[in-house]
Amino acid sequence: MLRKLIGQFFKNRHQDEYIIKVTSAVSNKNVKNFSSEVEFEVKDFKLHRIEDNGPATKVSVNKDDALKFYRQMLAIRRLESASGSMYKEKAIRGFCHLYSGQEACAVGMKAALRPGDDVITAYRCHGWTYLMGASIAGILCELTGHIEGVARGKGGSMHLYAPNFYGGNGIVGAQVPLGAGLAFAQKYRGKNGVCVALYGDGAANQGQIFEVFNMTKLWNTPVIYVCENNGYGMGTSAERASANTDYYTRGDFVPGIWVDGMDILAVREATRYTVDYASSGKGPILMEMATYRYSGHSMSDPGTSYRSRDEIQEVRQKRDPITSFKEKVITAGLVTEAEIKTIDSEIKKEVDEAIKKAKSDPGINVEELTWDIYCKDDNLKLVRNVVPHTELPHKRFNKAQNV
């Protein structure tokens, strides 16, 4: 016997209305067959040169996906918290840019991508590396320069890689034309994939970005440009840096969509739309994710000299992507508090174990410093060192030649 419960729950919170429609079913034969789905109404999308109505504003999520999304966002938040603490302990050196506050952008986009789609982003890349297949331990080991890092400890925070994920790139805005090239490769090889090329509002004024907007529109290249507008560049607000802060319109003839980047379901729905658009032969499309970062631009930036602590705290209390999503799905009866607490405990344990590993693993051997400079390095004998006339021998070559 099948019982169906259909109800509607209306709530108005922080002046943003959303509608929840709950549908659930329970089989008397097997209680484990319980399934449920919730429908929300997200904020309207702003559209630029979109001929239809754009992404749907009524979106649904089932229980399995809700738990997965919560787990992924929480894992990124805890990963970044660990990264910040380890940097302050000097276990992590060099550059380090945290993604805390922007988790819904990455998790929502990843939920709509297909296995063959590519992603490339800037240096705020820890979360994306995790979503694209790297382990938390592999990322933290990379940040601490140890051998079991995703790049054997030689890339660090800004140069992380995973399957179909091409970094972490250190030059401001340079990953965008690289993403255009990845998308062109998808088309040239007859694949149906797309490339998501992400950049921040601070990089949005780079000339190379406007160049590839034009090129990819001419060639109808399947690239999705994503401006993660977190409100601030390196100490400068978007309003002070850009004459036009409607970043979703700045592709000119490239269509654009403004998305509430703090709502994971809005992000997922918009990304589904853009994937369908770009992979159907229509060419590039642009999304602006309105989001927020809790930390400074990098670890050298306290993030409080150009914005107030009250502003940061207000976003945490009213717009946090993790707590707001958790409250919605619990209130709708989609998941239970016990299930949420279980995930909290599991992620904490995983991150704690990864921290221990990252602090205990050995670094690479000195002779490995010269490896992986070129894809094919059979004829490489010496590598230029930081000190003139003190070249490093290429040990792999010497070993092969019994030198």
C-alpha cells in the first residue's frame, strides 16, 4: 500500500520568499523505500540577450542530493578552515586564498556538469579541486608541500589539479583564455562537452577576457564564463573598480545570466541551463554569481580594512549558503537533524585525519625537483637553478644513463 503526502509550506525570511512543496512516499513492504522531493522557488534570474525565459525559478531537490550537497559544502568549509589555521601555524607557506562563503557556487555548478565537462579557475581553487575528485588529504598535503599532495607537493595552493580540472592558476585572469582553448578543443575533437572558466570580479577588467568573449562568440565555442562576484578584489570594492558592475552583461553579444550565488539550487538550475545552451552549438554564455567571501583576498589580507566586521557577520547570519540550505531542507522535512549531525561528525573526522597526515608526510626527495618540467624530458640533462652556473642535474636522465 502506498501512502502519499502532499503539502505546501510557505515561509518569508530575510525578505526572500520561497515556496516548498513536499512530496513523499512510504511503502509498507520496505520502510527503506521512503523517498521525498522538495520544490523551492528561487530568486528571479537577471537576463542579458537571452531569447527565452531563462532558467526555471521553481527548482526541486531530492533527499539524496540534499545530503550530498550539504556534505560537499561543509567539507569545503572545513577544508578552508583547516587551511587557514595551518597557514597561521606556518605549516602552509606561500600564497593561500580561501573559498569560505562561496561554497554554493562550486557545489551548485558541479551538480549540473557532466563527466566529460572541463573546469578551470583562478587561485581560489581548493574547493573545486575537491569536487573534481581530489581527496581532502591530497589537497592539504599539497598545501604543506608533501609527497602525497595532488601535485606531489610541488604546486602548492595556487596550482591544484584533478581529472578534467586544469587548476588553480596564479596569473590574474589568464585562466579564462585557457578555458576558451579547452572549450575549443571539445568542439574541435567532436565532443559534446563544455568548459567552465571561472574568474572573479577583480579579474573582470582584464583585457584578455574581453578578447576571448569576442573570439568564442565568433566561433560559437562551448564555453561557460563564470564571474564569481564576491564584492571585492584585493582590497577594492567592485563599485570602485568597475564602471559597469553588471558583470553578466559585459560579454556584449555573449548572453548572460545573473544568479544568486548563495543559493545552491539557483546555481545548479542556472548551470543546467548554460550547459544545455553551450553544448547545443549556440556558443559561449556568461554567468555572474553574486556571492561573498568571509576571509580576506589572501592570507596577507585581513579583509577588514575595506569592509566592516558587521558586514561580514550580517552575511554569515542571513545569507550563509550552508546554514540557509540546511534550515530549508530540515524545515521541509526532507532531511533530519540527526542526519545532518552525522555528516558533521564524519566530515570533522575526515578533515582532522587529513590534517595529521599533511603534517606528518615527508616532502619529495631533492632529485625529484627537476622532474615534470616537460612532458617528455628524455633528453633533459641539466636544469637551470636559482643561483647562476649551478645547474641541477636531471636525475631521471642520469639514472637511465647509469651516470
